Amino acid sequence: MLLTEHRNEQQLFVRRADADRVVVIDREFRSSLILGVERVAEDFAPRSVSDLDQPAIKRILEFEPEVVLLGTGARAVFAPPVVAAEFLKRGIGLESMDNAAAARTFNVLAGEQRRVVAVFLLSENRAQA
């Protein structure tokens, strides 16, 4: 069976992600970001799960997701129950995973036309390359 990948030209996708950086199409980010299927919010302040507060949650919710993938760096770190509850009470799934897994899952769900948002928490606050 021959498989051919067809991408929507308007859709963003993650080419690479690790604990220090995320590459969206051909642009490298080295600070935390929120990634939706059609846009990126690159001025996202939280660097760790413990930094997720009400203003951060509000920014994520502006993307109107049905599921949020929380990329927490080199390894999965679960969000505090109070943060998870903010998504749960709105019927939005919140899944914590390492950044590489969040990138792979984002690409699959976006390809299925799901309203997915990936939040990548990057501890470094260096300028973009």
C-alpha cells in the first residue's frame, strides 16, 4: 500500500520539538508558546507547570480548543488539579506529556481537523534563532 501525506497549506504543524525548542514549519521557538492549527501565540509567559495561572489559562482558552496538549519539557509533568479543573469544567480535555509527544500528537489531531491546541513550556527565554 502506498501512503502519501497531504497537508493543508493553511495548517501549522510541528517539525521538531524537544525540551529546549519547538520548530513550527520552519520557524524555531526557544520560549514558551501556544500553538493552534492556524496561529501561534509566542509571547506566553509560563515556563513550567507551576507558572500556569488564571491569565495563562485565559490565553489558552482564547484558542477555543476541544483538547489541550500540555508539553512540559523533557518529561511529562501533570498540571495541578486546580488547573486541570478549569479545563474539565468547560468540557476541554487536558493531556500532559513531554514536548516531543505533544508535537506528534498535535500533528495527528490537527490532521484529523480537530480543534487542538498545544502548549509548549520551554524553560529557556532566549531570542529566536
